[in-house]
Amino acid sequence: LRDGPLLTTVIGRSASDGAEEGQQEECSSVLPLGQLREPTPAGLPASFRQSLRLGAVWHLAFISLYQLYVVIALINTLVLYLNSDVGMALELSGFYSSVVFQASIAGKLLVGAALDSKMQRAAGVGSCLLLFLGTLLPLDAGSFGRRLTTNHQQLFLFALVYGVGFGASFTVVSSKPAKMFGRMAEFSKLQGFLMLFQVIGGFLGTLLTGKLRLITG
């Protein structure tokens, strides 16, 4: 993220009247952040309000909402499912949940490095595929996906794949706004706007999934 330095140093050079040719006087002053603003680079919206007119901004916002809806809904119901439906001990159910978060750390680190290389497209596509594959792994193949599995090996594989996919895709979605609009004058407002959609997605994922579980049993 490029927010600029905390302090901006301005060095002005002016030629003194009647002085010898080439003689310059340098003066420095330190100004707090916010008193000076760098000009907006060409091609970027000049303000947060203008950025809301771009389709790319709303695309990023709803991707953030969809992603957090799926991720938070699954993670919040995972322990409940394993403990109530599969019959696992609460300690073992918590273990699978912790594996998801540990694997997500690896996904974030790997994709973070890939996004700074020439493999950006492969990292983005791969992270989405891993997340999609991870959401399928809890399904029982013997019932053609109509029931969830109780197989411990399959659940552990799910926790690994889904965790890596979750961490990787979250890193892609979180870093994309900074890569596209990081030099915009009011980028902090835009970032807060996008994070609002993440919170809404997580809230809806928890609320609606809980109600669906209650209705369907």
C-alpha cells in the first residue's frame, strides 16, 4: 500500500536576485501528512466519489462480499457440523478448524510472493481453483455429493486444501485494490469501502447459513 511518508520534506530551490549565475539557495521545511497532496497519476480517479463510478470498484466490492460469505459461513459451521453431525469430540473438531487457519498462512505467504513476480495470473487463477476444490472436498463421493463425509482422512485433506485456497484467494482480493488504485488521492476511503463489503459478506454468511441449517436440519 502506498500512503506516502508520514512526513513530507519539501526542498525548494530559488535563485537570488543579483547573485552570481548558478548560485542557489536551498530551504527545507517539514510538513505533516495531509497538508500537501501529490497530484493524482493519470488514469486514476481524482477522488473517492469518482472511483464509485467505475465498474471495477463495484466488481472488487462484490467479489469481497462473495468470498467472505463463503469462507466465514463454512468456517463458522465446520466445528458445529463435526461435533454434532459427525460425532467428533469438540477438541478434534477444533483441530480441523485450526488446520484451516494454519494452512491459510501458507497460502497467504506463497501467493503474496507470487503476486510480486511474473506469476500473478497463475496465482490468481490457482487460488480460486483451490478454494473451489476445497469447498467440494467435504462432500461424500459415495452419495454423489448429497451428504457430507465423515472420513477423517478426507476431512484433513479438506482442511489443508481449503485453508491454502482461503488464504491465497483472500490475499489476491485484498491486494488487488492497492495494485489498481494505490496511488489514488483518497485510496484510504476506497479501502474502507471495500472492507465494508467484506464485513457484510461475513455477516450474511453466518446469519443465512445458520438459518438454512436450522430449516433443513
